[in-house]
Amino acid sequence: MKASGESSDVKGHDFSRTAIKRQIRRALAPAGRFFLQTHFRSELMKALRAACVASLAPLLCAQTLNLNDLLASMRKRIETADFRATGHLVWVQPSGVRISYPITIKARWFPGVLREFVEMGAASKTPGNSPPGSSLVTHALLEMRPNGQSSITIAHPGDKSPTVLPVEKWTEGPLGPGFGYEDLLEQQYFWAGQSSDGKAKFGARDCIIVKSTPGATDRTHYALVKTWLDPSIEFPVYVEKTVKESAVVKEFTYYGIRHEEGVWSAHQVEVKVRGQSGSTLLILDRGSAKANLTLADFNPTLLTKF
């Protein structure tokens, strides 16, 4: 007779408590190992993800800071503007023939608004063909407000009163669809949508690409503006602007970038409409970055005085 708590062997099987516990442990061992391995892998992946996020966070933060710093610098450049410049707006025909028109631009930031007065004169020689949609001799008063409520008013010789230009014609200028009136405002830096589209080289320059999209209240004829900004000088070297309805892309290339009177500027801006021949050049020959302009220089009555 076996002692209480023990079982006799039956046909070679041990049914004692010790044997039963041993069999249970053997049966559960694979499940335990699976649980431990799965739990370890889960915890390991969590740790790796946390380490990855921790290592990327400074890079993402730096990129955001760079974008914010660049936008702040571009806005400050506009909000401290007080310049006068003279030069030429040149229509380069598909045949290569160039027709030059004198242009004067004066601009100053007043509380809450940038005002620009543009005077464009007659061509130096009689053009064989007029640019599409052109009204050559022109005065224009442009007002850019950070809240998106900008306006453009123009006049031509013989006009008794100036005309407020509708938004759908803002991309047009005196020489047609190349360099438009809105392109003088650079209001994209104040739009609601701002993001980085990465880094890229443009020529020899290392640039940050800023993608700007307008908000619902921003008055513009553009759906998207992508700017290649050189962070070392905080100035654009190349810009692509996409027109809302047509999706036409206008390409702006800045040449002769220089630093004078504490301000970066470009001697020349070339505008091409993607897929079309010819171009428009804005060439600034001389001017002053500290013109000490006043409200009298932007009086709307000047629009009809030729």
C-alpha cells in the first residue's frame, strides 16, 4: 500500500503528484517561451521606435526652426522695405528680339500694409508685335496686407480715373502673362500654408524649398508657390508659381544677387512660362534701399498723372 498522496504505476505510467507537475511544466514550457519571446520582441520594438523618434526629433525640430526662421526673415525684409529702383522690363520674343520698356518701382512698408507704386514707360523702339494682352504705358498702385486682402489699381494715359484690377487678372502685367502685377508683391510668405519641401541644390547654392499655399481669405491668382531659398543669405534664387485655374507654371530665376546698403537684392529676374517660348526680364539698374518715402509718394491721384 502506497502512502497517502502518492499514486501507483498503472501499466508503466507514473501518476504521482511530482510526476504530474513535471508533465504540466513540460507541456507549458513552449507557451511560456513563446510568451517571453513575443513580449521581449514587443518591448524591443517599442524601445527601438522610441530611440528612432528621439534621434529624429532634433532633425525635424531643426528643419521646422529653419523654415520658421527663413519665413520670419523674408517677412521682415518686406516689413522693413523702403526702396526706389529704376530699370527695364524686357520682352524677349520667341525669335530672340528684345523690346525694352523703362520701369520705376518704389515701395515702402507702412503699419499693416506694403505699398508699391510702379511706373512703366513707352518702348525704346517701336515693337513689330505687341505683347499679348499688353497695355504698355502704365501706372500701378499695389497694396499688400498680411491678412490676404491685397489690392492692385492701375491707370493708362487718358484714363479719367484708375481701375481696380480684378484678381483673375493679377498674373497679367504690361507685357502679358510673364511678369504679372502680383509678382511684385511677394505675398506668398504671409499665406496660411507654409511647409518645407526638403533641400536641393540650385546651381552652386544649397537651398531649402519652401512650399506656400494660400488660405481661404488670401486674394491671389496662384494655387501654389515653391521658393528655393538660400539660407546663408536668406534670399530666393528660384521660384515656381502655379496658376489656379490653368495650372500653368511660371518660373522665376534670380541673377546677379548682391548685398548693398545692408539689403540683399537681385540685379535681374527672368520669368518663363513653362512650355512656352520667350521670356520676360525685370532688370534693375540702380536705386536706393533707404529711400525715405512717405505716404505722398503713394497718393492714388498720381495714377492718372502722366
